[in-house]
Amino acid sequence: MTDNDTTIKTPPVLTAKDFASDQEAKWCPGCGDHAVLQQLKNVMPELGVSPENIVILSGIGCSSRLPYYMATYGVHGIHGRALPMATGLKVSRPELNVWVATGDGDALSIGGNHFIHTLRRNPDLNVVLFNNEIYGLTKGQYSPTSKIGLKTVTSPSGVIDHPFNTAALTIGSGGSFFARAFDRDGKYLRSILKRAALHRGTSLVEIYQNCPIFNNAAFEAFASPDNKANHTVYLEQDKPLIFGKEKNKGIRLDGFTPVVVDLDKDDLSPSDLWVHNETDINKASILARFADDKALAEHILPRPFGVFFAEERVTYEDALTAQIREAQKNGCATLEDLLKGESSYVIK
Amino acid sequence: MTDTKKTTRQVNVTSKTSVSVLFAGDSGDGMQLTGTQFANTVAVHGTELNTFPNFPSEIRAPAGTIAGVSGFQLQFSSKPVYTPGARFDVMVAMNSAALKANLKDLHRGGIIIAGTEGFDEKNLKLAGYPEGANPLEDGTLANYIVFPVPVLQLTREALRESGLSSKEIDRCKNMFVLGLLYWLYTLPLEGTIETLQAKFQKNIQMADANIKAMKAGYFFGDETELFANLGRFDIAPQKQHGTYRRVTGNEACAIALTAAAKKSGLELFLGSYPITPATEVLQTLAKKKKYGVKTFQAEDEIAGIVSSIGAAYGGALAATNTSGPGLALKTEALGLAVILEVPLVVINVQRGGPSTGLPTKPEQSDLFMALYGRHGEAPLPVIAARSPVDCFYTTYEAARIAVEHMTPVICLSDGYLALSSEPWKVESPDNLAEIKPRFQPARKPEDPPYLPYKRDDRLVRSWAIPGTKGLEHRIGGLEKQNETGNVSHDPENHELMTKLRAEKIARIADNIPLQSIDNGPLKGDILVLGWGSSYGAIKTAVEEALEEGLSVAHAHLRYIHPFPKNLGEILGNFTKVLIPEMNSGQLIHIIRDTFLIAPVGYSKVQGVPFNEMEILTKITDLIKEIQS
């Protein structure tokens, strides 16, 4: 189809700079999007995929400008529709490495239908969902993840919509991968993006991203050095859920109920705690509920970061390709076969 | 072989040129299957043929009611036919509702074959006949030739020893009727026997019962005194030698997309969402995996088109199919396809609107939406198919224009073409136009930068697909700078880009055939200008008008945007231009606006196609008007 260079050369070692386009990022100073862009550029060279085989698609919103700033192939689409566009591309060209940049409004409001259906189909896409709990590009209206009570230009008396829980929605939609990261923790974000890229299937990464203009400090509880340790727990496979400044708090499962315990006072050892297992959908579902407001308000449970859930499941494009291979096991039918059809008749 | 010309008794066989038959009954009576089988037999026999199924939008409307009537009309003939017939000569009415719903379209003096069990007290009441009235007995059908046949009773008798349940036996009654019609038109049973044997491969008992019921119907015709005076009929086969297949419009669209992919060397991707009456395009393509076709049943109409845009960006021949409400949902994405300048075929199978409207009935009311139904100025080519077979050629042409001009193309069909069928002489691959995608070749680091929106002399940009080294670029819905494709809010640039996008579509007129006159003189009193599925009715009406010596011609538009370059010249050669449309007048606006002439409109917005008599009457009236 194309005149690809067929001579074999040692590929040059690429760096983050090789993935930067010539366009200047036009996000506000201090916007969390800059940090996410930087980590995406950092992680790209680690994937071993040439830039021409990477495509980043997006919808509409601040985060959806991201493709313009990457030196890969990219399409800035229409509001909420990046996921079906990416699905069409991936189904048609399974060999490409396809990313989607989207936001809480783009993915969960106008694109909500595509969000749930893409997750259940599981095409191999890496979805980076920038969650700033606000509409930025339209200047400060509440989003489907805004907290109850948040006062915005369209909720002057406070938000009364119950917010979406991205993790619970992803797992409930049959998603095969969910992870959460934070714009301010670059190194960790980079590691999560890499995990997402390596997962075969739809990888959903929710990034808590600060909007300094319209919803500043929405995630401050997980950011400030004073609070961070007590309000966050970082998930590691096969490791107990331990957190706190002194690493002396843990989480135990009492039946289906997660309970915070004090390792010093309660006479417990780490082996008594909940051990993280990202292949356990039931535990992932409970982790997803850690984000509910009540938990935070009462300082009961810390907010989890990391890979909640990762399941090996056939991708949509692999399943379709397998069906086509099966149909073509006796060779690809010809144009002549097509035009003649299966019920032609001869008039003599 | 059953020798259909020989009968046990000497019944006269009369030759006829053409006959239009309607099979009508309750939705559950199997009339679509009966009609389809009859059509297959007639096609293989070698007569010309045109079919039209007409059924309610409910899967099972209340049995016995007018709402539940399902019909299958076909015309077969020794000469070319373009419609299922303005009126039918023969009506099979399996119940009283079927008779009541269709009697107005039966020729005076026409034949009614009535299944008497469908005319019992209960059925008559359900059909809304007054108490005590039975059209088979009360003389109200005196102007027709009525044959009351106890179809159910005779089927039961024939299958008494079949071992089937009484419910299963009763379901074979349509085959009895089919057999009777085969006898009446001296048609062979073998084709249907083979079909039934194949269909019920795993249930030989059922196959045998259906065949037996059909033969019982056939021999009933032979043995009863009922048809002694009428006799039998013979429509001589006239088809040219060759290999044929019968296709519906929707099947033809699906075959065309696959053919265009094969011919162009592209992979076909169809993103689609089920909607009546367009769904068979998706269904047909879902079965074409051995041709490498990829179908994606999306979660909604929007995802259907957007997934196709993604596939088109990746280098596939991408298409989506829908009907009015779906096209409305796709309009935002069409704007994206226009500004991205990627190839995309959108097949819109029109139905009665607005809203859910008449989902199973045809209309030509989406022309304005196809031409103008987008935000901003977003011109794109619009072409329309005229017949079931033409759905192939028009869809193929849509794919050619889309790929060669890097643009979305709307291809209009409608519910009439979608489900109607006609024989199609199997096309040779060599006769199909070449389709040449213009992929941008890989770029070396020392080469000048790649300019995604640099255009050739037709103003077409190149197709730079992911995976091609050195062409990494970003495009999107935001206005772009000329040539570089970078985001630009520059006022002058936006105006330039708007003009370039429009001019690019206008120049497609250089790459399409000139308009021809389908029939009639190049100059004269009246030009009937049609588009879409009214072709058959106009064609037949103009043929008759010409036979009557009227000064009339027929031109039928495939290319509605842009118009063929010579259209204005053709229109200028006639005193009056008559534009029949199954809408309140849409093409007429565009013709008036483009050519500053005053055509005469003729609207029909009833969810049923034009028939040739209506058009002929209109032509005759208009001629009188001109002459007075």
C-alpha cells in the first residue's frame, strides 16, 4: 500500500524529544495537562514502537488537544467520539499502537455510551482519561465527576448530580484494565502509562489532573505532603495495602468491608492485611469504591492509586481477525466469485 | 421434470406479455417467502421481473387485521419491466384483511384467488367488514373474477399422513398457493423443490410436507373445474442468454462496496447500526468475511460513522449505512469527514419521515438533508440509485468518487429499492471502473516536510496513512492552515479553505459522465426529470407517452451534487420540465435555484412509490396545458 523503506537499519535510539511536535502546547500555565504530555513523551521511547506506527486520537476538551503536541500520527476528532474512531482504526489496522486522550466530560458525559461499549469490546487501545472534575475549555461548568456541592457557573447553588465513579464504571462495563495516577507524581504516572501500553486490551488510565483555573486544588488531599501519606494508598501486586506517614496503617477485609487498621495499636502484622491482586475483579470492585465521597469525608479509607484490575482477555480485533481467517481458510474469495454470487442461474 | 404444458385435461394455455401478481395475507402466512420463491422460479425461467415486498413495521401485528397484512408484488414479462406494476392482475388473498387492504389496486376484471378460511366470521370482523357481509358471497366483487379456494382444508387433506402436527401442517398452506400459481402460469416446480430440500436439509419430513403441499396446489389447479373457463397462461421467456442473479437494492449496495474494495486493493470496513430499511447492507456484508470484509456493529449511529472515519484515516475503504434518523445522528461526524478530507461512503436508504415516520415505507425526503444537513459549510457529493441493480453501480461509483476525491459521498437509496429485486446479468470484473487510491509515499528525513493539505489540480489532498515513515502529522476538526494542516484561526485562511473545500467538490463534475436522455427526443415539449426509485414508473410512463406520439423525454439523475456539466443545456431544450418526487418538492428547488427555470413539480408523499399511470396522467395533463 505504501512505499515503506524496506532496507533494514538499526533504529536510532529515540528520546522524549523525538516525540515532541513543532507546535507549542497552548494549555494554561500550571495546568496538569503539561505534566501528562511530558510523561507520555517520556514513555514513548520505552515502548519500542516507531513514531509512524503510533496514532493518538482525541475528542474535544482541553486534554483532547494533546495529539497536536506529539510527533506521531494524530487526529483531533469530535466531542465524545474518540473511542469509536480509535476502534475503527484499530480494527482496520491492528498492527498500529493506538492511544486515546480524553477527559471527564468527553469520555463520561457526551461520550458515555462509547465509553462503556468500547470497554466491553476490549480493542487494544490505551486510553488516558484526564479527570479534572470540571469543564475547562467551555470555562468552568460542572462535569459528570464534579463533587456534590461544587459551585460552578452552571451550579451556582452547588452540584446536585451524583458523580460518576470512573473506576467502578470501568469495571462495571467489563473493562479489562483500570489504573489511576496523578499528574503531580510524574515518575509514578510514567510507570502506569507503560503498564497501560503493555496491556493487551483497552487500558483505562484515570489521571487526577488539576485545573488551576476552574477547579484548583480538587485533588489537594492527595497532593500536599501533609495529607498525601494518610490519604493515599499505592497498589502493588502481591503486596499488602499499607499506607500512612509512618507506614503503620493498613487495610483489612472484614467480609466484604474494607477496614483501616493501625498496625501498631491493633497488634497486627502486614500478613494479616489485604494483599493486592490485580486479577481479582471482586477486590478491584471494592477498591473502586474507596473513591466514594463518604469514605474521604470521614477519613476512613485512603484513595488507591495504581493498577486496580488487569485481565487477559481476547481483544476485539483479534477475535474479528480470527473469524476472517477461518472464513478464508480455503483462500480469499475473488471479485469474480463476488459478482457471480451463490445463487446465479444460466439462461440458455 | 414436470411437463407444465401438459395437463390431465385439455385446459387452454393463453400467451400473455406480462402479468402483475400480489401475494397478500397475514404477516404469519408466509407471503414474503411465497413471493420470493415465485420470483426465483420466474427469474430462472428467463422472464423479465420486478418485485416489491410490502409489509408492516411490526414483526407480528395483530393477526387478521389490516395492520397485519403483508404483501409481495411482482411483475413478470416477456419485455423489460421497470416496476412491479401500477396495478396487479392477480391477487392472492389469504384472508379478508388482505383483500380489503389491496382491492383498490387490483385491475377491474382482475383475478382474486381467495383462501376461504380467511373469510370466516372471525376474520371478516377483524378486517372490519360489517356484520353479515362477506365479499366472497355478497356480490361486491362482481367486477372481478373470484376463485374461492379452501386452501387450509386442502392442505390438511394433502398432509393428513405427513406425521406433522396440525400447526406445522397449517403452516404449509402458502406452498399450496404457490403450487396453484405455478400451475396457472405454467411454471416448473423443480427450483422450489430444490430450495425446500436445501432449506429443510435436517428435517426431511418438513421438506417433503412442503413439497407435497405445493404439488397438491398444482394438481388442484389441474383437476378442479374451477379454472376451466379461465385456462392457464404462459409468459414467454425473453431474457438474453447469460448468467444472471437476482438482487435486492440492499444486497447490491453491499456487493458494490466489496467489489470496490477488491478493485481498489483496499480493505472494506463498514461501521453500522441496525436501522430499517438499511440493515440488510450490514447483514449482507457481515457474511462477506471470506472477501476480507470487516463489519462493526456499533453501539449507535454516531459510533457507526465515526469508527468508519477512523478506518478511513487508517487507509481502509470505509463505509456506513443508515436511514433518515440515523443520517441525522451522523451529521456532526460528516462535518468532520469533510474537514479531514478522508474517503467515506454513506449509504442512506430513505424512508418516510420525520422522526420514526414510516420506517418500512419509501420516501425521497432526505435529499435536502443529504445536500445541506450539516453545520457550517460542508459540501459533499450526493448521488442516487434508480433501481435495485443500479444500487450496485451507484454505490460502486460512490466508492470511486470517495477514494479518488478524498471526500465523504452520500449515496441515496430508499425503502423501495432496498427490498425490491430484479434479475442482474452477472457483471465481469473487467467492466468495473478502476479505483485508484493516491497514497502518499514514505518520506526520507532529507525530503521537504510533508504537507497534508497540499492539493493536486483537482484540489484533492493525498492519503497519508499511519505506518508510513516520515509522514507523521496531526489533523482534526479545527480549521487548518492551507497546505500545512496546522490549526489556524486566521480569517482569510478560513475563507480560502471554505472555498477550496467547495471547489474541490465542484470539480468532481470533470470526472463524471455527462447527463444522457434515457428515452425520447433531445428536444420537445416535456422533459420528465427524475432521480432515485421513481425511475421505473417514469420510464414506463414515458414509453407509453411516446407510443401515443407525445413529445416527451425522460432524463434520470444519478449525480445530484455536483450536477453533470450539460444538465442545464438539456433542460433548456424542452418547453416544460416535470419533476416527480416522493417528497413535497426538493430537487425542484435545486433545479430552480441552479438553472433559473420554472419546472413543474409532481409530489407524492404517501410512503408508496409512484406508479406509471400517475406519471402518464400528469404528462398528458401537462401536454394539454402546453397546447391550450
